[in-house]
Amino acid sequence: MAEETRTTWMRRYTIDPELAEEFLAFLRDEVIPAREQFGFRVEQMWIDADRTQLTWFVSRAGDSAAYAAAEQEWEQSEIRGILFADKPKYALAKDLREVLPLR
């Protein structure tokens, strides 16, 4: 049986350490379940020791074009708009890029 093609993106955010716990709870309890409804899967999530850098790896079945289309659908969705309405600016900077597995 052939392996499923998956596309993975690294999402690295510089965050305010004073908002780190609130942001992690928001991701865990609200954002991740909503993104899963769009077919995304969080593979791993890491935070650095000083709680200023959050890095997570998000994958979705399909090639880069399918991922991009789903990401655009998510970004423009009503559910995302509702989730982020009236939230503080958790991410002070973002580094988003497609990554390829080496191991």
C-alpha cells in the first residue's frame, strides 16, 4: 500500500512570554480543533525555555497546492474570524514555511 502524500509546514511564532500560557491554551482548546475540521493535523508543537518562541508543525493530506488551498480556506473562514475576534496579538512575528522530512 502506497504512503499518503502529506504536506507539512513549520509555523514559528515569536510570542510575548506573559501571554504564552494563554496562547497555548487558545491553540490547544480552540484553534487546533477548528483546524482539524479543515483536515489539518498538528504533528508536533514546541516552546523554547524562555517561552518566547513557539514552533509547531502542521500537516495535511495532499500536495503543496492542496495545502495552500486549504490554508486559504481556513484563513478566510468564518470560524477563524470568530476565534480570533477580540484576542490579543499573541504572535509578534511569524516564520511560516513548507518543510520536508529528512528522518
